[in-house]
Amino acid sequence: MLTKNNVTYKFYFDSLIGLVNTFNTEQKCIEYLELLRWNGNAVSPYDRNSKVYKCKNNQYKCKNTKKSFNVKTGTLFENTKIEFQKWFVAIFLITSRPKGIAAHQLVKDLKVTHKTAWYMLHRIRKCFKTKRIKLGGITEADETYIGGKNSNRHKSKRERGTQGRSTKYKTPVFGMVERGGDLILEVVNDTKANTLIPLIQANVNSDVHIMTDEWGAYNSLHKDYKHSRIKHKSGQYVDGEIYTNTIEGCWALLKRGYIGTYHYMSRKYLDKYLDEFAFRHKTRDYTEQDRFQSFFSNMQNRLRYKDLVYGEAC
């Protein structure tokens, strides 16, 4: 046990090297997960009201269903052959690096195959999706496009009409961020009012002051919200408390991750990358340990390889 800032930790670390030293055996990793998941009292994933018997080798048995289980059962770790320490390092890296970590880099760090690293990262991203709480403070809304530029394509493959708001080679993304609060990112089919306004209504409280730019899709926002606009086309970026610099900063970080880390995000998996960036924004003021630990509150989201590769959504 270790007491830090009046908080007692059974497992304590404040850096990557600290994490590796703390979880230097498989058994310590299992004990940590059991503490987070069950707080010392195992619960059957098959019948929560059943009595549970502790067996050897960290196994448990559900009395009512007669089924065996362990701390992996029903989580992102189910049926994994990868050591927990490697999983913990991967989770630490993707949650703490502002621009994420690419599968190619994880291959070098963990000494695994590229297929394994790619699958691990997507299993981790599956757990970033959490239940949303409506934004309640001053909120900024904006849209952007994710994808390569037509000018970067080979001259023989460039096409006309793909600049600006074209969705032929880019995917539109809509974002809402509460100043000092959460970030919500959504892949959308287009940036028209019929698409954006319902998303705002579903995710932002009605008494909120919303800041946007002058894009026409926001013209009717004043009917439901206090709405202010900043006029970027006129060279205006700040007018007192009216600005969209917070969401613009989120776009900058997302695109730096796209360009500098991932290089490419397919439409199929883009929503999972967005959840990843939204999680890091939400936990931006957390300590390294608290951010790492908060990830496991949603670990009971399992992603199978066949669903990842062949499913329409994961």
C-alpha cells in the first residue's frame, strides 16, 4: 500500500516505467483488474445474483450456472493470449499520448506482429465509447473534414470538384465541446442543418450558450439556444467570450494525430478514432494513474476479430 496526496493506493505509478515496475508479473495485473472490476468480491458474469466459488489459477465458478470464469471473461481481454503487462503498456501509451500511437510503433514497443498490434488497439478503442452526458456550459460547435488532400494525390489521379466541402475523398466530422468540459465528436454524412441541428439538440442542454462560425447550417439555432457567431471570413476570431478556438484546437490535435501518427483513418473505423481523441480530451487534467484507471471502467466491451474485419460497425 502507498499513500499519495491523502489517497491510499494498492498499486501506484506515475509514469510508464512506474507502470512496468508495478505490474512486473501476470499475477499483479490480475489482482489489479479484480480490484477494479469486483473490488475484492468476484461477481459471476453469467448470473450476478449467484454465489461464486474461488478455484485455483485465478479461476472462479458460478454456482447457479456451473460455468467457470475469470477476470478476463466478458471484457476486452477475453480469450487473449497476450500477456497482461503488454496490454497495460498499450493502454497506457494510447491513453497518455496526445496524438495516440500507431500499430507500427506498438509492434516495436511490444515485440508483437502488426496484425496483433492493430487488433489490440482497436479492442482498446472499443472501450473509449462511454455513455454521454449532455453538455451544460458554454459550448462551441464546428465541423471539419478528415482525409487526404486532392493536391497530394498523383497528378494522374487528381479529380476536379474535390476541394472545399466535397465528401468524395474526405469524411465530414461534427464536434461539440463544452469549455472546461467534455468533447463530443460524430462522423456525419454531410454538414447540412438537417444533420447538425438534431445532433446539437440531442447532446446540448437547452439553456446553453452556443458559439459557432457563420456556416449557414446554424442559422436556426437561435430558436432553441442563445446563439452567438464569430465571423472568420471577416478576419474575426475573438469577440469577448465569443470564439470557437477551443473546438479549433481539438481539430488541430486530431489532424496532427492523423498526419503525424496514423497517416490514414478509414471511414469504417473513424468513429473509433474519434472516441479515442474524445477520451483523452475528457481526461486531459487527470494524473497518469487516474487516466489509466478510468479506462477500465468501460472494459466490459469485447470486440471480436470477425466483427472488426467483416462487420459494418464495431
